[in-house]
Amino acid sequence: LIFKKGKRGKVAKIFGFVYGWILVFIVGTETLNCFVLYHTSTFEQLNGISTSQHTDKELETLAFRLTEQINVLAKEVERDADGKFLLTSDVAEVSCGAVAALDDEFKNFGGYYVRPKGIYCSFFMSQMDLMGIYFPFSMEANYNTEMYKAKLPCTACHELAHTKGFMREEEANFIAFVACDRCDDAEFRYSGYLSALTYVRNKIFEYADEDTKIRLDSSICDEVWTDIDANREFWKSVEEAEDTVFDSQTVSEVSDKAMEASLHANGVKDGKKSYGRMVDLMLNYYGEHSFAGE
């Protein structure tokens, strides 16, 4: 477009005004619906959950309690000809009900619930090592439709936890597990235990001797190992994918750095490792409470 000299200043002012308000909207929305929520009361403080330290033995006990439950659930879910998990549930509907039911015991779970939505460009999410994402501008809970399906129900609950104001990743992980554990849907319960067992097992493997590692792994049934291996194969296939618009390794590295920077900027000193702190929440809560199936 060609403008007369006298009009250029007016056009520049209009564009500057519009861009300025767009910037205000982006920064304001991100701050109110995301950044500030990292600095609110913790889930433990809101709900009177202990923050005491626990012994390695207590962690091992938790791990074997989880394996006992997941081994039972592994035989209740549907599987394909290769023995892999099949998802048949309505993820959006069941996840909303599962998280909303927590309002009976925990604070801040009442009110309206958005329905989790799958992302169309999910392969790009996979390249970024993302299973789900909370979008603060529309308050949406989104999930990766290409991920291994056994992980999807728990992921949907995790993202819904963010929409209720729980922005810390370890809290969203814990909330997702509790919601799945108490859900009537076996697929959701199994997904929750699969996620929790992954974090607890990783924690144990940081310190345990070989005997403990062998005992734990041998206690996990074949069906669960099939899903663990299938999940690993999925992420490996993304990493090794060819003929993609962007190189998977490059996308993953950029995504990791961006996420680490965002978490550090919001006071999360251990960055992505904070996801694993859900184990501390589980030890403190389930040291005094039973799983739904116990």
C-alpha cells in the first residue's frame, strides 16, 4: 500500500496502538492465568498435607503398593493383538468428571470445566517431548493425540489441574493421579498408576542397590512392561523420524531450553525435574491414606 506523506504518521499511530494493546493482552493474560499461579499457596498448604521427609524404605513400600494395584488393573483394560493398551473411553468427558470429583475432599476443584481437546499438529508436540499443554489465553487443556494412548487419560487430568489454578507441575501430576485412582473407569485408573509408577521407579533407581531394582522390576507384570516398552518405542520413533519439516532433535532441544527458562523464571529452581516431586506428595498423602483399590 502507498500512503501520502501526511497520512503515514496517522497509520503508524494506529498500528502502534493496535500492536500495543495486543502486547498488553498477551502479557496480561499470561501473567494472570499462568505466571502468578506459580506463587500462590501450595497444594499441601491448601489441603493440610504434610511436607515431612521420608526414608528410602517408605519409598520402596510405595513402589510395591503401586505395582500391586497396577498389575490388577493391567488385566482389566482392553488390549490389541500385540497386547498393547487400547483406549475406548471418552477422554474429555471422563477426565472432567474425575477431576471435578476431587472437590469432595480438596479445595479449588469446583466450578466450570473446559473439555480437554486434542491438538491437530500433535506430531510437532511429540517432537517437543510434550504429552499435553495448558493454553492460558483460552484456558484450554490440550493433549497430544499421537502419544501412546495408555498415557493419555492421566495427561488430560494433568492439564485440567492447570485450568483449576494448580500450575506447579508436581502438583498437577499428583492431582492427575488421585483423580485417576478414584475414577470408575479402569482405563483412567490404569493410566494414573502407569504414570505414578514411572516417577516412583525413576526415583528408586537413583539410589537403590541392584537387588532392590531387580525385585521391583520383577514384581511388575508382563502387560505393564508391554505398555512401558511401547511408550518408549513411540518416543524413539519420533526422535528417529525422517522427512520431517523440522529435525526432531533440534525441536526437542529448543523446547527443553524454553521450558527450563520458563520454569526458572517462575521460581522453579529444579526446572523440568520438578515433575518428579510428585513422589514427595504421594509419600506424604498416601502414607496416611489408602489407594482406591486397597
